[in-house]
Amino acid sequence: MKILLSSICYETGTDLQLALYYLKSYLLKYTQIPDQRLNVKIQVFNENQPINEIAKKIINQRPSLVGFSCYLWNIERTLRICRLLKKNDQEIKIVLGGPEVSHRAEDILSEEKAVDIVVRGEGEATFLELVDVFWRREAKLPRIKGISFREGRKIFHNPDRPNIAELGMIPSPYLNGLVNLKGENILDVPLETTRGCLYRCSYCYYHKNFTCLRFFSLKRIEKELKFILSQRPSEVYLMDATFNANYQRAIKILKIFRKYNRGSSLHLELMAEFVDERLAQVLGKIGFVNIEIGIQSTNPRTLRAINRPFDKERFRRGIRFLNKFNLFYEIQLIDALPFQSYDDLKESLEWLYDLHPSKVVILRLVVLAGTVLRQQAARYGIKHSFTAPYQAYKSNAMSETDVLKVDKLRFAMDRLYDSQVFQETLYALKAKAGIKISTIMDDWIIWESKILRKGYNYVEVLNNKLPEFMHYLLRKNKKLFMYKLFLPGLQAKLDEYKRTYYR
Ligand code: B12
Ligand code: SF4
């Protein structure tokens, strides 16, 4: 039996698709099919490859079953490939799995005749049973928990499958030799130390796909990190929802990472509220750590509506520790959430920039199928696209124009804060001229819209015009007399930037 497990990768295509390796590892370990009768190959494509080319590559291998890993970034293209595969071979079995299809089984199976089966939720045990049933050519699909399938014109949804209670049942693809980190051009090496999440944020699908929180043993994590880090990847990317939800475990994992690290950076997501001096210190000893901190909003009404905890004082404290140890982190807000207006976002930015963060970003709200927020969208006036990536373009607190304006705000944040050139001037303008950072961003948006030539090297043009912008800003805010006070600092930063980048 020849099986091909595949996925279309977001961005570079060099990332390792962990789901496919877990599926293969579990299948090879527990299947009843004799070794010599089973051939399971993993082949990952990237989003720049033409659909026809991908389909041809799959067809040439003549698999009898193809399984695709589906996320919102690849679903449309995956479905087009499925049609081409089925057109070429009516007998081929096409199985879809992943967070994008788990909740869309009914609509996918009714609209896409090329798709035979959708695996809902955690996939390892379900995929194993499915393959064994196909192998024995039994008509036992109705007995397999966690699948939806079509028979004739009818679609059947079998009962959900409970999560695997003991994660140790799933063999590690790093330790069983399936992953070859040497041969591939892999930048980020993904690793799960937990599965599932304690929280139930209404816009999120992760806790629906993996309904309970479970942990991989520290012993296994140590072995995996020892192997991964010995291959010196640029980064290890932890897939865990909230890395520091369990404080003691987090410290232990960081110490293990440090012990085996040979220069790789670590990417993780954490709650700043649970960061204390010790955790920040341990993080600081790792080398380069790339931290994501999603707060989504600082508006209590919004936070209540999305069922997300946030403790402002503890958060402020946690950020202070991250700053103390010079850690790099990105704080994330989400735009068109319930009750979150454009002014709320500006207020959040004002508060966050006062903490001197490494970076703040505003993500676009995506209203995912199967989430609580999707059910409540009408209640909160949220209008969104019904095709992936399901971006919201309106809410009860943001008009369509506001949502478009957030794009401009993002650009302003990038140029005035993230690029570093203007960052010190921002704080100086706030402290000495009393102009709020969010006002500066808004004025920059108006000023930038008047620039006519926006071609190649636009960023360079904008940088060179920063003194001009400052002049405009101070005049508009009736503080032009202070221009000469701020100019030398800004000029020095610009010169430094030019020396570094435009030599
Ligand atoms: C890594 C990651 C990314 C990377 C992607 C890198 C890459 N090239 O793959 C980056 C950072 C780019 C990214 C971006 C985004 N992401 Co993201 N991301 C993840 C993350 C953290 C890990 C995915 C993963 O590999 N998990 C580990 C594997 C083992 O789990 P799994 O994929 O669910 O697989 C299991 C089952 O689903 C099933 N299964 C999966 N595939 C298959 C295939 C078959 C055949 C079978 C039988 C079963 C099966 O079995 C597997 C084992 O049990 C998840 C959250 C998470 N921890 O899972 C979010 C997640 C996938 N992302 C999500 C979202 C919403 C986003 C963003 C929209 C966020 C934003 N607002 O910007 C963007 C989208 C970008 C875009 N423009 O489209 C959602 C996706 C929901 C969906 N419908 O697809 C998730 C689930 C997070 C969430 N909170 O809901 N993301
Ligand atoms: S958004 Fe993050 S914290 Fe909230 S439920 Fe999803 S994974 Fe958990």
C-alpha cells in the first residue's frame, strides 16, 4: 500500500510539517500491515509551486491514498489539487485532516466530490485505523471514530474520538529517525512539549482541535532537544499554546535547552503575567529568544467578550523583567474584535509603548470556522470573508474604513517604532512636547498619505523625510518652537542608520 502524506507550506516551504511526521510515526509503530507491504512517503510543497506541477508530482508516484494536512493558508489550493488527482484516478483515496477541515467536514464533503474522508481533530489514532481498514479492504468506515465520509450521496459523521490520553504513545519523529535535519533546508524545527490549552479564547480553534491539555514527558523532551540542537538548526519553534502556563516545567525545559544549545534561537509563546525575575533570567541565558505575547486587547469589555484573561498590573511587571534581561518579544493585538474600536487600539498602543516593548503588532482578526466567535459574529456586528483566510472587515466598533485605517496604523508602527530610527524621538516628543505616541502615529498617517512618489526605495525616502515629518507634526500640534530641540537626536539616528544600511 503506497501512501503519500502532504501539505502546502506557508511562506518558505522549508518548514517541517510536524503533523505529517507524527501521523507517519504512529502508523509505522502500530499498524497491522507488514513492513514490506507499506510505503509511506512525506512530501511537502510550497505555495509558489503551480497546482498542476504539484498534482503531477503526486500522480507520478502512483499512491493509493493521499493525506493532506489542511490549514487556512493552504485549503483552497489543496482542494484544487484534490480535484486534479481524482480526475486522473477515480480509485485514489483522498483524506484531509488538520484544523482547517475538522469543523468543515460537512461542507467540504458535500461540495468537493474529490475528497473521500475528513479526519476531525487529533489525527494519529484515527489515521492508523483508517489505513488498516483500507488495507484489509473492509467496509468498516462507520466504526472509525473521528471521521466524516461520503457513501453514495449521503455524508456520515462518526462520533468524535477522545484525545490520546498518554502523549508518550506517539513516537517522536526526531528520535525514531524519520526526520532528517541534515538533508533538508529547514530553518525552524518545530517541537510540541504540550498539546491543548488551559484557556478557551472565543476566536481560537486550537483548543477545539485538541480538547484537553496534555504534556510530553520531560525525559522525552530532553532526548528530542539533545538530538535537534546537535544538528544546529537556526531556530527551535515551540508549538505550545502558553509555554509558561506551568512555571516549574517551563524553567526545566529552558535549562534543558540551554544545556544542549549550540547557537540555535528559541521561539515560544508565553503569558507575560506569569513571568517573574527568575524566568526572565533563565530566558536571558538562552542566547536569542523570540517571544510572542498575545494580549489581543486591553479593553475589559473586549476581553470579556472573547473570554480572554488579562491582568494589567501583573503584565506590566512581567514586561519589566523581560526588558531587564534584554529579551526580544512581540506583543500582539487583534483589530476588529467585539467592542474594540480604532481609538481603543490607539489607547492600547499608548499604554504598551509606555512599557518600552521590543515590538507591538496588530494582527487582522480571522473568524475561523468552528470557533465560538464565528457563531457570535452577527451578535458583535462582525462581517468577514467566508473563504480562507476569513478576515474580518467590520465589527460593532469598527467601520470598514476603520479596519482599512488599521493597515495604515500598522505601517506607521513599523516606520516610527519598529525600524528604530524614530523610536527615541517618539519618546522624547511624548516626554518633552507632551504629544501622545498614538497622536504622532495618526499625524504620520495623514502626512504620509500626501507623499506622491511611493515607488522603489520608498522606505529610504520616508526615512530621509523624517525631519520634514517632525516639522509638520510640531507645527500641527503648536510646538514648532521645539523643533531644534529634537532635530539633533533624530539626525544622529538617521546618520547611524545610513552608515549601517546604505554604505
Ligand atoms: C506553526 C503555526 C503557524 C506558522 C505556519 C508555519 C508553517 N509553514 O506551517 C505561522 C507562524 C506562519 C502561522 C501563521 C498563522 N496561523 Co498558525 N499556527 C501554527 C501552530 C502554532 C502550529 C501548527 C502545528 O504544526 N501544530 C502541531 C500539529 C501536530 O498539530 P496539527 O497541525 O493540528 O495536526 C494534528 C491534527 O490537526 C491532525 N492533522 C493535521 N494534518 C493532518 C493530515 C491528515 C491526513 C490527517 C489524517 C490528520 C491531520 O493530526 C495532527 C496530529 O494530531 C498552530 C497552533 C498549534 N499549536 O497547533 C497555529 C494555527 C495552525 N494557526 C492558526 C492561525 C489562525 C494562524 C494565523 C491566521 C494567525 C494570524 N492571525 O496571523 C496565521 C495565518 C497565516 C496566513 N496568512 O494564512 C490557527 C489555524 C486555524 C485553521 N483553520 O487553519 C491555529 C490552529 C492556531 C489557533 N489558535 O487556532 N501559524
Ligand atoms: S488563543 Fe492561545 S491561549 Fe487562547 S485558547 Fe487559543 S491557544 Fe489557548
